[in-house]
Amino acid sequence: MPDFTKSFEDIRKADIAQVGGKGANLGEMASAGFPVPPGFCVTTAAYRAFIAPFEARIYAALDGLDPSDLNNVRAAGEATRALMAANDLPEPVAAAIRQSWQGAGPAFAYAVRSSATAEDLPSASFAGQQDTYLNVIGEADILAQVKNCFISLFTDRAILYRIQNGFPHHLVALSAVVQRMVMPDVSGILFTADPISENRNTCSIDASFGLGEALVSGLVSADLYRVDKQSGAILTRQIAEKKLAILPLKAGGTETVDLPPAVQTRPALTDAQVQALSEIGARIEAHYGQPQDIEWALEGGDIFITQSRPITSLYPLAKLADDDFHVFLSLSHLQVMVDPMPPLSISIWKYFPPVGLDENGEFRYLHNIGGRLYGDISPLLRHRRFGRFFIKIMGIADQIAQAAVAGLASRHALTAKGERFRPARLLWALLPTLRQVPLNLFFKRPEGAVAAANAVIADYVTQSKAQIAAAKSEAERLDAALTALRGVLPAAGKFVPRMAAGLVSQRLLRRMAGAGNAERLNDLERGLVGNAVTEMNLCIGDLADHLRADPPLLARLKAGEGLAAAEGNAFLAAWQDFLRQYGTRGPSEIDASRPRWREDPASMLQMVIGMTAHEAAGAHRRHYEALTQKSSVAAGEIPKHVSWLKRPLVRRLIKVARHLGALREHHKFLMIQVLFEVKTVLLALGDSLSAKGMLAAPEDIWFLTIPEIKRALGGVAPLAETIEARRAELATNTKRTPPRVVTSEGEIPRPNLAVEGAPKGALIGSPVSAGIVEGIAKVVSDPATETLTPGEILVAPFTDPGWTPLFVNAAALVTEVGGLITHGSVVAREYGIPAVVGVPEATRKIKTGDRIRVNGEAGYVEVLAP
């Protein structure tokens, strides 16, 4: 006979399969000595016994439901609940419940709560998906409410939640918690980490009079108290107007009552009670090893804990070796690719910088937080002058991140202790490179800079390939690949001073010649000859022209015949040339695990096919020539509109801007090509380690780090469970929204940016390309499968070179991340279309088909009436 009931004293946190998440946590806390009201659990074995006669009918009705078809979900849920309600609890189950209830004390009132096996888990809380019954008195009501708890596993909301979170219905069972009822004066919720700021050192307490049901169901506004967990200081007291309370009835059940006006604004808790709750919350958090969402009740001055579950919504913390206060800046946002990456993709980036290395040879200021790249900028901020300078230049890249960092820079916790940036040593090392910037700005000939940079890139990539090929062992090949990574920045240093001079010249021109020349300066910066991304875009347009000129081939490719249909055709020759030159690029290319066009050309082929439908042959070249012509005209006109004294310097700056400004993408083009060579080595190592039985599959290598691969090559096999845990973590990270800035305490600053003159309700971002356009929005998430028709406004989470073909038809650009010098901004300016970037949740707040106005002058987007 299975155990149909278990007392709290016999339950531990590992018993989720028997008593569900809530029951397991209550038993665990009771055994650890926390003040949990006594009770017992009706086990999942009892639930299984109850549904056994009709279990197959339940799952047949629920399996395969489409969560978007709410009518079908509702109908299936109603039928399931009616079926369960028509059946009684089996007598052995009912007898076990009676016996446990008698032992617990039949004179008491009880709370009967649902506790599912997929509930209160570290990765998903399932909060509020099943039902709770309060102040239950007597045998008949106890049995009835246990059965109702079982039925509540199939409420419409619970069915939908399981489908959306990937939990199969048949793998989820339910236990019912029968817990002695607390008759509280005050109750509420305690978060051991602030749910708004996510600061792990701050706890947040909501409190109201009577039972917590009024608070949980949203019937009453609660008092809010925030406490510094380290000092015990109360940081916030917000006393709400608590108009009503839910109170228990003597005969069972509850009632909602209006509170007297004098009571409504009375604090629900004293300072001592607030601090006592904070202290017990900290102890529960320490017991579980992670932040908790705790339900509590205060009866006669005593605190009782009625539930505790993990807070599953918090963004992960950085793993640090010290307890200093750190500030982390998202490099994923700066690279406009915020999707999570597997561990190896992030580990690779730690080998680009040649300085600041740890004992593993990795750049110690780069961190994997939630599967994204974050840089530790704390040492920079601790230096007073350099910190101010760093925050100032951040505005070029991301104004939202700039505001967030500015708000943290003066924190005492940051400045009190920790590593401080020493600029003298870095400036001395960079002096030979830095002195080239003014030389290129004022003295050196700018002509031929693009060709020289292209030669540097070609030579370095060729040299890296040769060194990797010359390596005799797998370990030596890996070392050669990492050496190639380390050499990228020094190699780029041969042309980066010229690129910097080009960018500085553009800024100086705005300052010296901006009055009356704003539009001419915009024209000057467009159509720059030799920009790596622009040249790639032109080649993609040429491919579309080749394909457009061969209708039979175009028809075969549209029919899905693949590139085999192009064998011996002029298009195939042009296609192969394109892949030789640009095949190491692709969407989300900072993630080495993503396929490049050379590896999987299908997405690029679909882009080219799509382009044939939307523009005439040669349109891209004519558009580019028009931009270059405007640039040439502007170069001649701008000096005419400045004083004769400034004119010689302005002419020099114009020449530098036109020749050197085109280099701004070359450093990334070099990095991506070398990254592909490193990827090739790593894929071969994955095959080898899999063949040796050290990896279950070659692709598992993406869930290791470089140091772990080195150890594997030395004979230390990675743990399979580690790889599987990281695979699951990557899946979890896809559901997380990464912050631009986060601290070592988990705090996520969320500054509110305001734009003067912006209409109410406008979406605020950063203006990066001038102009104002109205049009129809097209929200795109995958540039490989979606296209734009001419005149549509591209709305995207981000853009990188894999998105550039879509700009041909875009009337304007709106992105969720980005700054003045990120990919989309640069391309938008070159195409002469308005752009607003860094608009939070743009792809959620704007829908395809919405009519919107993009104000690239002021930096906001309006969603207009249909």
C-alpha cells in the first residue's frame, strides 16, 4: 500500500515527486527549525489513485492542444474538471486523510493548498496555477477541498502554463498540503531579493491586515518595506491605504470586510517586526542557497512561514572571487547581439585581449553572465577622471547604459575598495598607436587607406592559417589558433589609428562647420568608398542582379532545387566569389557557434532570392552612386559656408573623413575572419574528442570552455552532467532579458530617458540617423527568412551584417539595442534613412502592420492611430 499521506516531519526537499514543490519546501523548513505551522501532505500517490480509472481520457483530451486556441483549451479544461468532479476519492485515500487529520487535531481549522510536482522549482515557480482553500473545518470539508485541489491541476491557466513551459501533462502530479490555519493579524510576502531592482542585498516586504489572500489576489494595496540585509537598516517605508481585509469565519471559510478609515493608513508592521522578517528571510535564503519568495503571517506577535519558493525571475549573478562591488556593462548590447551564447563562444572572446589575463590566460575583466558577454568596468569607474571620461563617451554607444552607469559611479560601495584603473601604464603601452591619430588627422596622406587596411587583413588571415596548418598536434593547433586571436588587436592597430582619425574628423567637422551645414555633413558621411559592410551589401545586390537576369534559374531556386541547379551558371561563379570574400560572416556572428554563410548559405540564398522581387536591376548601385555623388557635392560646398580662417582645416578634415571614415568596420571584419579559423579548429577538436569517447557528440564542445578543452586534450574527460546542465542553462537563458548594466549585487538600474517635446506614450530611444518618416512597421526577428517590401519600416531587436540586405527596402529603422556607432546606425546613415535605436521592448510594443512615425531628429517613435 503506498503512502497516501505524509507528515511535515517526515518530508524533505528531495521529496518533490511525492509531495510537490510546496509540500517539499514546507517539510524542509519545518525540519530545519523554521516556524512552519504543522500539517501533512496528501501525496501524489493518492492523486494517481484518484485519477487512475479515467487517466487515459484526461491526457487524450489535453495532448496536442494549441496554446493559442483558447476556446479549445477552455473546452478541454472544462470537460476534464467535470470528469474528475463526478468521481469520489478512493476509500483508501479518504481513510488515510481522515487518519492524518485526526492526528493533526480535528479541532483546528486548516488551509488546504495545491502542491504540484512542477511547482516552486528553481527554474519555474508555477505560482498561482492551482487552487488554495482557507479556514477549512471538519472532515467532510477537508476531503472535499483535497479533491478540489486535485481538480485544480487542470484549470485553464494551469493547462496553458504547462504547455508554454514545456511540461508534459502526464509527468505532472499533484499533492495537497493540509496545514494548520494561522489566524493572522497581518500577513504578506517577503522577497529576499528586491524583485524590482533585483538587488540581492535588499529584501522587500509587502504587508496588509488579515489573511494574505487579499494581497495575493490583488484586492488590496499593501505596505512596502525595503531592508538592507547587511546592516538591517530600513530603506523604504511606503504605507498604503488598505481599504479591506479578508478574515477567517468561525464556522469556516472567509469574509471580506471594509476596514475603518483610521486603520486603513496605519502601518501594518513595526520597525522591529520588519527587521525580524528580514532576518528570518535571510536565514531561509541561506538554507536554500538562493533568493526566496516567502509567504508569512503574524499571529499574536509570532511569525509563521506558510510557504517559500525560489525567485525564478532574477537575472544571474557574475561569479566572482572577491566581495567587492562591481559594475558590469553588457558588451552583447554594444555588439547588438543579445541572444545567449554557449560557454565556448564566450570563452573564445576572452582570448582576444593580449593583456589583463588570469591564470588560465583569459581576459579577467570579461564575464559570462546569463550567457551574455559582460565587461567589468569597475576599475575604470573607480578612477575619478577616467571614469567621468568613460561615462561621457558611453553616450556614443548606448545612452541608456550611459545613464545607468552614471547613477552607479558615485556609490560608496564602488569607490570604497577594489581594483583601480592605472591609465599611465596603458597610455604608455598605447603611445606609439595613439600618436598616429593626430598624425593621420593633420599630416599624413589619407588616400589609399582602405587598400592598405585590406592588405593588412588579408596578410594576417593568411599568416594565421599557415601557423595553424603547421601545428603538429591537436594541442599545438589549439595554441596556434589562440595565438591568432591574441594577435588580432595588434594587427588591427596598423589601421585603427587611421579609423580613429576618420571618426575624430567627423566630430570636429560637426563642431567647426555644423552651423548651416547639418544636412551637408550628413551627405558627406554617406556613400563612403570602401566601407566593409557597404561593399558586402553591393556584392549581395550584384548577386540578385545575376539571378534576376536568369529567370529559369530563379524559378528553380524558388522551387527549392538548391545551388545544384546553378551548376555551370554565371550566378554560381559570382556566388562562390562572394562566399570566398564574405562567407565567414553571418547573422549574430559574434557567437562562433552560429553558422556562417560559408557553412550554411541557405539564409543568404533566400535573401538574394527575396531581393529579386523588390527592386530593379542595378538599383543598389545607382543608389550608392547617388550617395557618393551627394558626398562629393557636400565636400565641395561645406568649405564655402565657413569662415576663410577655418576653410583650410575644414578641407583637410573633409578629406580625412571621406577616406578614413570608411575604415570603421574593418577591425570587426578582421576579427570575424580569424574567429572563423579558430572555429574550424574547435570543430575538428569536437570531432576528435567525440571519436575518443570523451564527448557524447561533436557539438558538445560548445558547452566547454577553452581551459576545459585543453584539459580534455591532456586526457581529463569533461563530465557529461556538466555539459547537460549547461545545455539546460542555455535554454533557460533564452527566456531571460539581459540588462545593459548589472552590479555584483544583482541590481539592474533602469533609468528613464526623457526627450523634450516627445508626445505622450512615445517610445524613447537614441537618434542616430536624421529624418522623420511615417510608414508601416515590419517587425523582423529572423533576417534569413523574412524580407521587407519597399517603404516598410524595419523594427528589429538588433541588426548586424547578416541583416544588411533588408536595409535596401527599409524606409526607417527602429531597434531595441544599439548606439551611434553600432551596425544599424552606420548603415542607416549610409542609406540616408531615419533611425532610432535603443528603444526598449520595441518588438513587443510595435506590431507588424502598425502605422508609426520615426523621429530620427529627436529620438522617439510614435505608434499612430490606424
